[in-house]
Amino acid sequence: MWGEKMTGNNFDVNYEMVSGDIIKRAEKIALILMDVDGVLTDGTLFYLPGPNGDAIEFKGFNSHDGLGLHFCHAAGIKTGVISGRDSFATTERARMLKMTYVYQGHLKKIPSYEEILQDCQLPNEAVAFIGDDFTDVPLFNRVGLACAVANARPEVKQQAHYVTAQTGGNGAVREVVEIVLKARGFWPPILKQYELIESAKIS
């Protein structure tokens, strides 16, 4: 299954080139956490006037990322967000994707992360985090699989175990999700469910 290539958004992800170290890290992952702006979205924020004249914030989310996170839920892999911004759009998106953990409005993310670990009773090695900016690096230094999106700050990429080919809001989360699902052996059943069983034979 590692020989296949995912194409989209002008990037190719050749899973055959994923290193053995990343695969070993991904095999242990039971929880995938992520930032929101620049990761689940492309980082663009839209403000439009609401009925009472106050500004309402809008974000755009990627449907491929969403389906991947649904795959995680079906496979028993928990998901969640830790974001520095508080947004109703994020709350609603997390609800739709059945995320277990939703922490917003915290630029210092370690307290939220530690609270999550205490709740889920998982070691650092069982957690992946996907980020793009300086506020995510402290979590990179703790989790078992630290992933920076392609549009992350250069300093952040240097601290990551893995840098995605896809950019935030354009399939980066799906890319990490597929690596974890494949490493843990969940990918062939997913393909079979969608009548793609022949693809599961790729090795």
C-alpha cells in the first residue's frame, strides 16, 4: 500500500518515499491533534457584517481533510484541535467531524495538551500534532509524530518529523491521516468499503 501516489493541488505525495522512521512513529498513533488556521484552513479569514452589525468570521475547510477525519473516527483514532483563535466555525466543523477534543483561544497550547493527555490516558508517543507556526513548536517537541504543513514557517518545518507535500487547507491533514491509517493497517478495509479493494493490493 505504500507504493501509491496521491495527486492533487499541484503536489504529489509518494507514500513509497515516506521514511521508515515516520512509519514507525505513525504505527503508534492513537490521537491526531492539529492547529486550525493554516492547517485545517489555508489561513485566510473572512469578516462579514452580521444581522446586528457585528463582524462574523468565516473560514473555508477542505472536504478531503474532512473525509479523512471521518475515516479516523471509524477506525477508533481520536482527533481534536488546539487553536489560538476562538471561532464558531471551528466549533461547528469539529462537531461535524466528531472530534473528541476542541480547545480554542489558547496561544500557549501546552496546558490544553496536558489536559487532553490526562483525559485520554495516552503517552506522548501515541499522539500526532499538525501545525504551521511558532505556537505549535512546543507541542512538536512532545508528541510522537510532529507534522508541519507545506506552508508552515521555515523554522517550524525544521522542528517537524514530517513536512507534508500538501498545504494547509488543501489536503495536508488528509495526507497525515492517510500515513497513520496505512501504518496502522486500517487503509485496506477503508478501500474495500468504498469498492476500491484492488487498490489495497498495491505494495
